[in-house]
Amino acid sequence: MGVGSFLNHARNELNAIIYNVDYQGRFLTSKMFWLWGAKFQREDILDHLNEWRIVDSANFTLPNPQTPLEYLGIPNLSLSRPPLLQNVFRANHHLISNRYSGFLQSNFEVSPELAVVAGARMSYWDFNNEFLVSPRASLTYAPENLQNWTFRLATGIYYQPPFYRELRNLQGELNSNIKSQRSIHVVLGSDYYLTLWNRPFKLTSEAYYKALSNLIPYEIDNVRIRYLAQNIGKGYATGLDFRLAGEVVKGAESWASLSIMSTKESIDGAPYIPRPTDQRVNFNLFFQDYLRNNDNFKAHLNLVFGTGLPYGSPDALRNLETLQQRENFRLPAYRRVDLGLSYHVKALKIGQLWLSAEIFNLFDFSNTISYLWISDFNNRQHAVENHLTSRRLNFRISVSF
């Protein structure tokens, strides 16, 4: 019903000229190692925004309000009306601002088994006059009676100062009262050194929790990130990371990694919903080996699997109630297998030369990256999948000196 056409118009231009200079120093004593640094950055940004959308369904442009005569059932054929545009955003901005930052860090050993890294980072931005201090510290414990184990504990306050795009809301207006997003981290990790197939391997494990505040909500519209430009969100991120790495054959490292994560946010006091980055499970396997009778040939296999990311319609941010779509809508799982073969050319005397042929997406999985949202005559939206590239053949030459 009401199948027709639509046009998303955008003539946007964003130019950013960024200058920065920084200095880092170090000082070593018999018991402590100090690091410090300072940085100045100047940003000159020119932004021109011109967007609108029009929907034309079976020769009826939406929205298409009736004239008084048409409302009474009397056609007004002589009346000529320009088409009405939707989501019209026009803006011009020129922003010049300066950022100042610095850090101080100390590394020292409490005992042969315990090492400490502690420090703080300071920053100031003259656009919103925000001054920040973020302390952090980490402990590394290597017990003598467990020589194959190393344990780590890290915590701190981390700030993410906004860049220009996070200042601009959906209507193209800049929020001069924007603040940095904040995260309080607690990370517990370990390294375990073991032997597999008579070769050394390392198993790295981490568990983390991050309390998030002053969040700037955003949505992903195809390949564009759109921000609300307001610090009206809070949330958390928690998960587990595992990575087993080593050389199954000498000179060719392989690894397997598994990540389990949950990250949610509450916007303006609403119930918690998944954040756009809430990928619950991610698995990666990379394996390398040489041909049995000719070590000039090396093969590799790369396998990736990730559960689907949450999504909603691109207009969801304009109505906080519709953001609940992310609670139920998710992209299909991401799957990919790559296969490659490399040949080592030993004729090169001054370095290493490798010739490689690879098949990306070997099984030609149709992975969804986003949706194109189309409105019909009744202004109902329909999602059409945008897919990543299919199977590809790639050739590569790698030279190292």
C-alpha cells in the first residue's frame, strides 16, 4: 500500500584543523620511575549542515495537508503548493577552542612480588570551562610460590572529553554546557603461563565493571553516529575477556579470544536499555601453520563470530519512548571465515618479503551492518538490510627491513 519513492538529501561539510604539541619526560631513581607530560591542542572547526527528507508515495508527497477547500471536498486544481520537507536541519558554525592537559605517573616496587603504578591526568577545555582530574592506580602481584601466575588489579576515574560532533544535537545546535562522559573502572586480571604441544603459551583473563555517568546518548544511522548532545544518561559495562596465545609452530603466533559483555544505559531516568555497543558474545580464532615439507609456505585461518548489536529506527532519539526498541531489536549474528596462504621469498638479502593470497569471507556469509528505513504512505517505517561485502579475493605484498 502506498509504495512510492523517497529522498534523503544532505549537503554537509565539516572541516577540522587541529594543532597540538606535547612534551613527555621521565626520571629514574633507585626505587621509583617517574613519567610526566603536558599537551596543548587548538581546534579550528567549520561546520555547514543542510539536510532534509521528502517522501513521495504514489504521487502523494508526505506530509500533504489539505487546503480549506479540499477539506470540504471541493478540489482546488488551480492551487500550486511546494512539497513539504521533513527533518529539515540547517546550521553554520565556526568553533575555535583550546585544550590543555597533563599527566604524572609513578612506577615503583613495594616488594619483589608487588609492583604499583599510580598517577593522575589533568585537563582543561576553554569551550565549556571544564577542569578535570582523573586519578588511577594498578597493582601487579607475582607470587613466588606460583611462578606461572601474575595477577593485576586496576581502578581509576576516566573521562572522555567530547569532540565537536558530540556537541551538536539532532537539530544542528551546539550545547556549550556539555560535560565529559565519566567512567569509574575496576578491572581484575591474571596471566597464566603454560605449555601446550611442547611450546609456551599465555592465557590472559580479565573481569571488569565500569560505572558510567554523564553519558551522551547516541544512535547509529547507517554509518553515521548521531548524538543527543546532552549529558542525560547513566549506565554500566561489565564483562569477561579471555585470550590464549602462543606459537603452535615456531615463528607463527596463533590465538583464540572470547569476550562476554553487557552494557546498558538509562536515558533521562527511563528504564535501562542496551547501549548500541552491547555485543554479548564475541569469539575470534586465528591459527597459523607451515606446510610440512616446505616452511617457505605459511597458511592462516581466521574465524570470527559475534552476536548481534541492538538497533532502532533513526528517528528514535527524537522520542525517548521509542528508544525502547533497542530492548528487542538486534542485528543478526556476525560470522566470517578467512583463509590465506603466504610465500616467503628468500632471495631478498636486506629484509623479509612475503607474497600472500587471501580469501575473505570464505563461505560468503551475508552479514548485516545496518538498516535503511523507508516510510510508506501511512508514514510507517520499514527496515531494509544493508549488507557487508561478500566473498573477496585479496593479494598482498609485505616487505620488512
